[in-house]
Amino acid sequence: MAVSVTKTDAGGAIVHDADADSTGENDVRGGPTTLLGVKVVNPDATIYYLKLYDHLAPNIGTTDPVEVIQIDASEDVAYSVNGGAGLPFTVGLSFAVVAEGGTAGTTDPTNPVLVTLETSS
């Protein structure tokens, strides 16, 4: 399933990926943005990692992520980023979900992870 982007009335967008994995979703907002919120649903009994990149087309496993968010086993959680202040991406927001934390790692989740990101303009 492809990533969908739905514009909000406030000029931001909701980015939704129902099958996030190690294939990078590149520049999902078409340039600079601020990440305001994250929702993840992990259907597996395994810990995964959401890697966020300030890059137009990162090489998953070698490009350093700006942020790595641990997704606990069987987790369904939503939260605001930096207490609602957000996390700026000056180049572009790209992301992937893998089984390893840190920079390295390209192993897909056993089952797709649902990722929803709330962004500003």
C-alpha cells in the first residue's frame, strides 16, 4: 500500500503508511516540515524501530537518522513530539521501520507496522 498524505485545514498534513517497513518512504511532505505527532501500531510480539530522516532519499542502514523511536511489542500508541513543539525537518521528512535500532539495520518487520505522522506546513 502506498503512503497517503491528507492535507489539514491548518495547512499541515497527516501522512499514513499502513505497511511501513525497511523500504524508505522518501520526502513524504515534499520539502521542509515539522513533525508534530506520531501514531504507531505494531502487530507483532517483537520490538521495532521507526527511523526518521531529514533527507530526501536516505540509504536505510547507512544514513544517520535524526530520531529513532522504539516501537514496543504489540504497541498501539500515539504521542506528541517534543511536548507538541515538534521536530523540524529542514530538508525533507523520510522514514522507515526496521528490526534494529541505531543507524545500521535493514531487517523488515515480520508484519507491516502502521505509521501515522502529523506534520505542519
